[in-house]
Amino acid sequence: MKKEVKQDIKQMFKKWLIEVKGLPEFSKAGNRSTACDYPYRVGKVCKLEKISIEKLVANIDTILPQYETSGKKSNRGKEGHSSVISALRYFREFSGKKPAKAKAPKVSQNKPKTSKA
């Protein structure tokens, strides 16, 4: 039954990619395309992380940054022209999570000292 849940979520994700995001299921040549690849990439991340797809949904905000450009698993994220990163970003959106906002750097309120000349 657990495998069925995983397949259901992956199928729902694929359907969402096609119907909501407008990603192609097949290329012009008839090969499987983006909407087929991204669920596969999400499944691959689950295997690498040794977690269920449900755990990925719950922890996407801590897992995704690890695969981003400066993350500790960025080499994996860059695989397939960064399709792993893209798949995780779409999966976060699909799961209803909003991207974490980056904290703005603190700006000093002190005025710069002027030199006496």
C-alpha cells in the first residue's frame, strides 16, 4: 500500500505539471519530456535521502536548499541541467509550500564618518 501512495502522489504531481504548469509530457519527437522526468527526479531524491515522498512534502523547505547552487548536495542538484533543483522547486509549489523568504542583510543606520580636510 505504501508504494501505491507514492505512485499516487507522483501521478498527481505529473498531472499538475501538465495541467497547471503547462509542462510538456512528450517532446516533439515523441519522447517522454519534463512532466515525466520531474516525478522521477523527486523519487530519486527520496531514495537518496532515504525518506518517503510524504516526508519529502513535510521537509521540503529543509531538503531543497541542500540541492540548490550553494547547498552541500549541489552536485546532485545540478544533474541533468539542474533538473533535480527544478523538480524540487516545482514539487514544493505542488505541495502547497511557499518558498522561504531570504533574510535581508542588516543595513547600518549609522552615518559614515566624514574626514576633516
